Amino acid sequence: MEKLKKWAKEKNLLKSAILFEIPQDNPKTTLSENCRFDDACIVISKDDQLDDSICESELSGGKHLIYEFKHTTDDIQKAYTDIFSSLQSNGYQIDNKPILERYNGDRINNPYCEICVPVKPL
């Protein structure tokens, strides 16, 4: 993520950026402070130029439940606990797609995060 944010800042994209992190570990079984991330992503327009330091890809769509929380270790742990306990009571189960953590801009100007959980009906 730091490499991506540095690139985005150099391109003047960071302030208004939508950033995603994709966890490698299952947050149901791994404490949030021990979770590792596979990918860091940024939403860019078709006009933005890439260089060899950044790869381009697309995220698959689908239905997601969105949970907003303050980006602190305690709040992240609570959010993941709340998410998994509330999914079934709301008639959903996790779909077989990655969970995404979405950030708007940088964490200094916007200390909140959203967890986007891919879901399908029970």
C-alpha cells in the first residue's frame, strides 16, 4: 500500500483517490493485527497513465455489504467480529470472492475505512 500511495501522490491522485486493500488471511480466524494483504489497488480513470511500477487489473462486481468504521486496530477487530455475526442474521452468507477494505484519500485526512464483504443470499 505504501508503494501505491507514493506512486499516487507523485501523480497527484492520492488526495481524491479510492484505495482498496485485499486481505490474504481470513479475518474470521486471524486477528486483524496479524492479517496480511495480497494487493493494494487504486481506482483510476482511463486517462491516467501507468508506468512499469504499477499493474492494471479489474475487480469483479457483485453484491457487497458495506461496513464503515474508524481505522484503528480496536475498531478493525470489532468491525470484523460484528460483520460475521450480522451476516447470517440479515439473510446473507459470504460469497467466494475477496473481502475488500476501501479507503477514500489518505488516512490522515479521512481516518475511516469501509469493509466491503461480498455476499449472496442464504
